[in-house]
Amino acid sequence: MVSETDGGVRVAGYLDRIGAGKILIDAGPLSYDYIPDVIVGRDEELGQLAGIFQQIEDHTISCRVAITGNVGSGKTVLSHVFSRDLQRHLGDRRELKLVHVNCRNHPSKTQVLQHIVTQLDAGHPERGFGSGEILQSIRKQLHGSSRHMLLILDEVDHLLRADKGDLLYQLLRIDEGRADKGTISLIIISQEQVLDQLEGAVLSRFGRSNHVRLQSYKAAALTAIATQRAQLACHDGSISEGVLRAIGQRAEEMGDARLAIELLEYAIKQAEVAGRAEVVVGDVRWQSRNIGRTVEPSIVDELNPHAKMVLLALCRRLRKEPEVTSGDAEKLYHVVCEEYETEPRSHTTFWKHLKRLDALDLIKARTDSRSEGRGRTQFISMPASLPGTLEKRLEGSLRVN
């Protein structure tokens, strides 16, 4: 496909979509490295950190905490948001110098120390000094100023494998022999229960109770994360609540915020490549085929005929809509029964089929308030399945039966 001539060169029309920005305004909030102003779904953990750091205003106090959790549980974002908020909260009462070191990129003691000292003194030579000399330079930098360093050692397990906790021990002892204390506070981050790896002498100084454990995100929190990033990155109204909820439900399999953000990003790309100004739930499902686990369609072959008809009814609606109410689902089931000249089962049996389909991960049911009127109802979605694919398989299977 070609379009107008540009300086005598025929320009491909499909390139017109590049930079069109029908949905996306700013790709920054879709980056894993993006730090939002407010962290979603971690209020309790922020409260735990505040409790551990409650005496940080005292210039003689140093604080320390270990943050652990699975990939995508928000450990790094939590540490950044907390340290930034803490810095703002303290204001001029205590000058806080924030230093973040990723120990995967700087796995040795010398590399970590070199990164720290250049953050404190940009003119410090990068070569020619051993770890002991660099540590002494850090001590002089901090003791010669009013600054208190909040040091974040991210993915600290890489460092511990290399030096067995020796650097942590030295950092924790940095104020020994001085009348006034409180030079360095520490946040160490790991997927593993890192405190169990520390030797007794290190652990006694660090404190076993200084631990914040992040559980994997649930669907509601993942939906909130996707919503936050969509609001920051996209045109208003380009992504519906139903689509964002589908992203949260799909990402819940792994409890991973990164997966939710990735699903959002690629759904946006899918919609923009198609030339649309709105993301639809099919864009999320299309990307779901390539990320994580999706439900194997052959599972439907083992369902009884009426369970298949319930699922077929749902597929026909969920091809175009992100959710359907249980009441509408039952009406659609009756229509399918009429199509296949079969008497519908009772309301109770219909509900049993819904519960069975939910248990098989073919559908996802949630209870919420009605958008109109009073009361609560069930909303049914299909985050881990492709309704169009299942619909064809179900129709073929029911014809055979």
C-alpha cells in the first residue's frame, strides 16, 4: 500500500500510523523503570516502612529494612516512592542523600562502593583505589557533612553471593568509634528471604524484625496499576474500565505488575496498528496468547453439553464486550438452548455450570454493585481465553453431539 509522493519518493501508507498517537500520548509511564508519584496497592507496606523509620528525624539514628517479594511485586518502586516521600517529609530537618545501587549490575564489593562514592562526590577517581580506601572516602564524605545517606541495595542477593555479607557488616559498623551516630540507613531488596543468608554478626546489627514481605498482587490491585498507567500514558476514554479489569484479571495468574503493564502496552500497540482510537478487550486477549499461561481450548471437549452451551453463550457476548452479568448470561444460554433444540436446565444447574467453568479458569466471575439500581450481581469475563477460538470449537463439538 502506498500513499502520496514525498520528494519524488513513494511513501508507504502503512507508515502513516507511526507517531499518530490515537491512543498513546506518553510511553514513559509504560516503562518498568517509571516511578509514579503514588504507588498503588501498597498502603499497608508503606505504613510498615514508616514504622521502621519512625525515629529517622533523630540525627543519631540509622534505620535499616529488608524488602522481599516475587518478581513484579513492586519492591523497587516501593523503595523509590518511600525514600522520595521520606526525603520530602524530612525537609530541612535532616538532609537525606538517596543512593540506589542495582547489585545485579554492580555485583562486587568494589563496584558497589565505587558507585556509592561517585554519587557522593562526582569528581572521585573511578580507578586506582581498593575497597578499603573507597569505604574510607565514603566515611569522610558523610562525616564531613550534615548529610545522611539512605542507601538502597537492590537485588542484594547478587552481592551476598560474592562477598557473603562482608560489605553489609562494614556499612553497619561505619559509625564505630564516633560519639555521634547515624551516618547511613539501609534498604536491601531481594526476591529471596535475604535475612536468612546473613551471618549472625550481620543479622544482629541489621535486626531480624526489620523485614517487609510483599505478597503477589491480586486482580484488583493489578487493575488499579493498569488504570494508573493508562491515565498517565493515554488519551482520556481510549481504554475502558472493562478492558483494564481484563488486564488485571489476566495478570493475576502471576501476580506480576510488570505483566499488567506489558499487557497494557501491547494492547495499545495492537489497537493503534489496527488504526483504532480505542483499546478493546480482544487486544488484551491477543497479547495473552504470547505471555504466560492461557487456557487450553481442548478442555471444552470434556464438558457436558449444557456446560458447553453456557460457555458458548458467554463466548458470543464476550467476543465484543469485556464482561457480561450472570443474569444476561442465563438469558443468552436459553437462546443457545433454543438454537440447539434443547430444554434449558434449571437456574440452580446453570449456576453449577458457571462455578465449574470458573474452577477450570475458562471464565472469571466477580461480584460487584450494579451500575443501575440497588443490589449486587456477578460479572463474568474471560481474561485467559480467546472467546472467538472457543466459540468455533464449541459449535463444532455441539454439532457432533
